[in-house]
Amino acid sequence: MIDGAGSFGPRNLRGRALRLRTEAWARQVLRDAPPETIAARVAGHRDTDGQSLDERTAAVEFLNLLRPTVAIARFIMFAALALHLHPEWRSRVAENEESRLAFAQEVRRTTPFFPVVGGTAARDVEWDGVRFRRGDWVILDLFATNRDPQLWPNPCTFAPTRFMSGEPHHNALVPQGGGFYEDGHRCPGEPATVDLLASVWDGWPLRSTQSPARTFESTCGDSRRNPRTGLCSFPSNHCG
């Protein structure tokens, strides 16, 4: 489902079909949710007007919380690669929580799930001299925004320290969508993603290994953003 979202043709159609099937599964989970569970809280949530969510919306929001915990494997892969390429950060992320969080944010900035996301304009609007009519397709370039030199000094340099001086603007760091959670198109599972990604390296200094014939690459035509050859990492006390 994740791979298909970054592809064209049959792979994309299969990904969309899997998404529909997963949403049907989520609706059933919410119907059968035991009391005092996260699923039950989502199913019983009421908006600011006191209205309950319709079943489809509740299922989508439930998946918005679950999906990042699965898709985060992609971020973990790139985090391991970053530790291999920047070994000076291994001890820092293993020993310091602030460093772990900053490292997680820089991994997300440099390697977003997808390079772009698309949507339709909800109303007529003019932005930066360009006029969009209601219903027009609009593409948000996540990769370029995360590397915009007007927003990020030395944008092509991997530098987690940039996140140690405060939170970036909500429309500058957009690996999982932009705007605010309440009224924008930003993944509500983002905080969980950051915390999970940071916790992976808690107390676990790494020694990365790479076979001589192995190169780390992903093709420009494949927007799924995953190293083609993978990466093997072992705890520093690994024998062998």
C-alpha cells in the first residue's frame, strides 16, 4: 500500500485497492472495539460541535494513527544509513534524548516518504501570482520544500543540530504534509512517528556494515524512496 502510493499504473491501482480493503477492516475494528481502547476512543470521538464522526471518517482517522507506525520502517532504514554515513552521531543519539529527536527530524527532512503529494483546491484562491480554481489539482513538492535554501541553511548538508535551536515553521518541515493538524493536510500520526524513530536508537550504539559490492541507492524514477540494496546494522557488541 505504501509502495503503490509512490508509483504509476497497476502498482498504484493495487495500492489504492489495498487501502480500500484496509479501510473496510478499520471500520469493522471500530465497530467491535472493546471499551477503554484507542479504537473505542476514535469511534466515540466528537468534533467541536459535539457531532460524532461518521464511520468512514473515523476509520480513516484510525488508520492515520496506525499507518505511521508501520511506514516508519522506511524512516528507520534511512536513519540507519545516516548513522553509517555520519558515524560521529552514533554516540550522540545513543546517549542524549535531544540529539535523538534532532536526528529523527533531520532524517525526516532529508528522506520524506514521498517526494510530492497532490490534492484539489477547496476554493478559488490566488497564491504567489498563480490563480487556482476550485477543483484544480495542486501538487505540493515535499522534497524541494524540505531542501529550500530560503528555509534551510545549507539544505543538502545532513545537520541534525539545526533542530536543536527550536521548532521549524509548520510549513517548512513537511515530510508528512503541511499546515496544522487541526485544519491542514498534516499527518496526525507525525508526533508518534518522531517519537518512535527517536526511540529506536535509545541506548543502542550501532556499528554499520556494508559489503564491498553493495551500494546504497534509490532510482530517480521510483518515488518510493527506499534504498535498492538495503542496509544491515548490528549492535556494537555483535560478535561475527
